[in-house]
Amino acid sequence: MMSGKAKPLSVGFFREISANGTSTETDKLISYQPDRHSDLSVAIFEREDLLRTLSQTINLLPFEERLVVSLYYVTDLTTEEIGDVMQMEAFEVWKHLERAILKLRMSLKQQRHSA
């Protein structure tokens, strides 16, 4: 197992990926559909707020979950490749990824309901 600190993800990272279209997987993780009746400035603000919340939530994940999310969605490694890097089986990588995604969804849902 690896230990240490993973570099925190920033809102700028997500903006960069969305702008240049290098990762459809990241877009799936943070899918955002603005209200059709919202004006553009409101939609942009809502999206930026979502990205900021997502970045903060990812940075609160335990190290291994944060690392798996980064390797899977940012560098587009397969679970097998991540397993090689982290010295674990692919099914363990899936467990970390699944746990992280559930935590992210719950956090975003709680934030949406508290707004």
C-alpha cells in the first residue's frame, strides 16, 4: 500500500479538463445540467459552485480513495493499471473507487438539500 499525501485537486483542474475536453470520464463524474430557464451567468455560477464543492469533497477523502479517483478520472488509468501502481488487486481499486463515488454523491446531495 502507498502512503503519504496526494496533491489536492483544485477547481481550476476541473475547468481545464472541461475546457479542452481531454476527459469524458471526469465529465461523467461531475455531470452538470443547468436549468433551461436560467440565464447564462447563473448557470456559470452554479457550475463553478459545484466544481468547488466537488474539489473540496475530493480533498477530504481518505488518501487511497483520493488517489484512486485521481488516477482513474484524471490520468485515465484502468483499474488494473492503478492496482499495479498501488500494489493492490483490481477489485480493491474498484472498492476504493466505489466508496469514493458514493461519498462524493452523498456530499453533493447533502449540499444541494441544504442550499
